Amino acid sequence: MFNKLKIRGGVHAEERKEQSTCQPVRTLGIPPLLHLPLRQHAGKPAEPVVKVGDRVKKGQLIATSTGEDVCASLHAPTSGRVTAIGEVVAPHPSLLTTAAITIESDGLDECLQPGEQFDPMSLTPAEIADRVDQAGIVGLGGATFPAALKLKSGARQKIDTLILNGSECEPYLTCDDMLMRERAEGIISGARLIQRAIGAKRIVAGIEDNKPEAIAAMTQAAAAFDDVLVQPIPTRYPMGSAKQLIQAIMGREVPAGGRSSDVGALVHNVATAFAVHQALYEHRPLISRIVTVSGQCIEQPQNVEVLLGTPVSWMLEQCGGLSQAPARVVMGGPMMGQILQTTEVPVTKGASGILALANPEISKTEPSPCIRCGSCVSACPMGLVPLEMARHAKSDDFDGAKEFGLRDCILCGSCAYVCPSHIPLVHYFQFAKGELSSQREQSRKGELTKSLAEARKARKEREEAEKAAAKAEKAAKAKAAKEAKERAKALKAEQEQAKQALAAQAQAAADAPVNEESGS
């Protein structure tokens, strides 16, 4: 059914996954404070629906969208009291702050009363999407795009295949691997709900062949369904990218600038599918996730299920602490993750891993000039020319970089990984994409300002025309009234003259002498 093609580009990065797969997923306790950023998704920040001092229960809605903007709702991970709504340090390399709701846990973990019981498979596609939206579920593979929007858009497209992304190609990360090993039935259950929501004919779970336990567990869970297939795929970074996964499994290439739905496919991470299962079968919104804690500086590498908003520092303590001061702390994977300047930041929906890396695990080699060897071109999974994009980006020629395919760059880091000159290519691409985004925003603002000015001018002209018309109408009415008054006055004068004439005639007749002869 599926025609697997040779995969273009990519690298075989050192995996280092065995460190965190030696024990089952461990559920961490409840930290004293939870800091929940209002923006843990691609889109606009959610708006708080609670205030400082409110007591909240586990699973209670605390922030949501107030309009049509792309947004994902936020729920209380445990019971407690809202102590602040303000700025906290965001998990970002620049130590930016972000608006967040802070909850002081009371240790009771008191839940909301469960809702009505129903069979989720009896829901309509729109009802499934709405409940996924209400649960605040986003793509848990790292993109964090609101899942409900993908379901709704998928329902409007002709999607024949739902692909479950179980590749987890980033080094160190094993949270999806352990999820598939331990909770495969829930993943398949959530995937079938997604399939119903988008109208797909089949489900294919793509899992890299370096995860035999996960493949076995998922195969067993899928055995009861004829339209669910588990497909091992080559272990090669960045196989977790949707476009590479579609090409590897279906033999279809997503066009430049296009979406997966353009070729009849929709990709969801296995953790997202499990979150859908929890939301509809267990009435549990997205309030926790599995996170890989690994790296040479971690005393006890493992996978933990942690409440959203948990401080990274507290989580590391629960994992035995640090064996040495890390040279770098990363949220996510080493290839595409965010470098953290401090561990006093919260775990968010998109946090798949926390890595505390020692010096031997990171490259600190100073970059040297490009030798134009072409290694980056061979490694690029999108078939781009990274050295030319970097040359244009470095000289602030962002349009030139765009001509070489900057828009299609997925920032996977394969080019930088193989570069013998250790040039930070991805940094240049991130910078160029940011500048182009800023230019588009400025252009959008300029066009908006221009349209507003034109609308204001048109409104002024319309108002002036309306005033002139009203003035002319008023003048016409005044003239007509004046003319009517003058006509009435003239008529009255004529009537008075006629009256006077008649009176004069009558008087004249009365004053005339009587004829004596006729009178006798």
C-alpha cells in the first residue's frame, strides 16, 4: 500500500538514548508552586479567567481564548490558590519574561467533578474537535500547534492517512519511546478518535527501527484494527519532521511551501494521540506530560510524568539532582531544543526533555571560514543549499536567503552538525527568519496603517458629503419655506386687497343717491 522512498539528507547523530530507558516512567509529586505561562502554544496567549486569590481545583479552566485567535486553553494541574498573575522567566535563551498564572498547591490534589459519561466514538467529528479544544491539547512533539485546529482543518481536506509520529529522532529523548512501550492502547485509542474527526481511511504509526520494544507494543495494540498499521522506518535524523515522515511512509513529497494535507496526510505525535484519549475517555485536560531527564550531569537519568508549570529546578531535585555543574542545560533535544540560562523556569506543554550536558557532550569549537565542501548540502533533508543561505543571511541579504529556500528550512540543525568548519548555520537561519518575520509584520502594519488612513479619508469625505447634502437640503427647505411664506403673504395681501375692493364697492353702492322717480 505504501511505497517507501529513499530519504534525502539527514544525519546519523549519536543517540545516547539508553541512559533514560532503564526504568519505567515515574510520576513526580506536586511542587509547592506552579508557574503556568499563558502562551504554551503556537498562537496568541490565553486570557486568564481566574483572579489572584481564587481557589482552583485540578482540571479547572484558568485561561482560554476570548476571540477567533489561534489559542489553547490552560487548566490547573492541581488544586490550590492563585497567588499571582504576572511575569515569570520564560524557557528561552534570552531570559525573556512571559505572562503566567502562579498557583500555590494545597497538597490535596482535589479534582473537579467528572462530567457526563458517554462513548467518545459516538461523537461527531465536530464534537470531538470541540472537546479536544476544551482540553487545551497541542502538538506534543514540539510544534505546540493547537490540535483542535488541525482536526478541524483536516475534516475540510481530503485526508486518507493519519500518520502517528513515533520516530523521536532527537538524541537523548525517549519520552515517546517509553509512552509507546507502556501506554500503547491509549495511543491507538486516541488515534482512532483523531481518525474519526478527520475522516481518514487508515492510521499508520511510523516508528524508527531503533525502538523494538515500542514497535512490539504498538503492533500488539493495533492488532485488533484492520485499518491501523505499525510501520518501522529508518533511524535517521530528522525523521521526526512531518515532511520526511510522509515521504518515508507514503512516498509522497509535500510541495515547497505546502502542507501535509496537500498530499492527503495528517501527522500527529503519539503523545498528542494519548492526550486525546485522556481528554475524551478520562475527562482529563492536558495538565501533565512525560519529560526525559538526561545528560551526563544528571544523577539519575529517567522519564518522568510531571505537572505543567513545575519548576525545572524542582524536577531535577526529584531526579536525584546534578552530579556536576552542567556546561549547558537544554529544554527539548540537543539539535532543536532551547538553551536555558537558568533552571528557574517552568515545564511547558512543548517540553519533551530537560538535558543537563557536560563539556564532552557539547561542541565548543570556534567556527572557521566555510571551505565550500558541500557537506551541509548533502545533509539537508529539504534539498536546500545551506552554505548559500548562510552567506546571504550573514550579509543581511534576507531576500537572497529566501531565494535559496529559507522558507522551507525546518531548522533541524543537520547542516551545522556535519559542518567541518563548525559554522552555526542554524543560528543564521533563525536570525534571517526572524528578520523576515519582522519585515512582514512591519509591512502588515504599514498596510494596515495605510488602509486605516484611506478608510479615515473616505470616512471624512463621506461625512463632508453628508454634511454638504444636509446643508443643501436644509437650505432648500428654508428657501421653500421662505417662498411658501412669501406666497402666503402675497395671497393674504391679494385677499386683503380684494376684501378692501369689495368693501369699497359696497360703500360706494351705499353712498349712491336714491332716484326719486323710481323711488316714488
